[in-house]
Amino acid sequence: MARVCQVTGKRPITGNKVSHSNIKSKRRFLPNLQTKRFFFAEEDRWVTIKVSADAIRTINKNGLASVIKQLRAEGTKL
């Protein structure tokens, strides 16, 4: 699986690494991804999702059921 958050869609972006002498070279900024298991009480099972730290906060705020409902509406298989 790629380095993409399944909930927010965050993916690596590119930018410049700048040295002390101000020489610029390309680099990648990677999202803070975690492979996390959540207990989905409605289906009485564990769900493993690759999420960013921002998505974990979203799940805590909105609830796992609503986030999974959105993902399934977009066509993601969980």
C-alpha cells in the first residue's frame, strides 16, 4: 500500500532541502502515518486502517461509524 492516509487522503509532498549555504535540493515530506486497529462495535470486529495522526483525531471527534460510512460511500473496502 502507498503512503496515503485512507481517511484524509494525505500523501507525500515535495519541497526543497536547504543547506546552510542556501543550496537547494529536492526532498519529500512524508505524512505522519500509523497503522491502527479500531474496534468497530456495530459489526463486532476489529478494523485495521492506515491513518495519519490528523485522521485519528477526526475519528475521535466524529466517531468510527461515521468515518467508515464515508469511506464505504467512496468505495473503499474495509
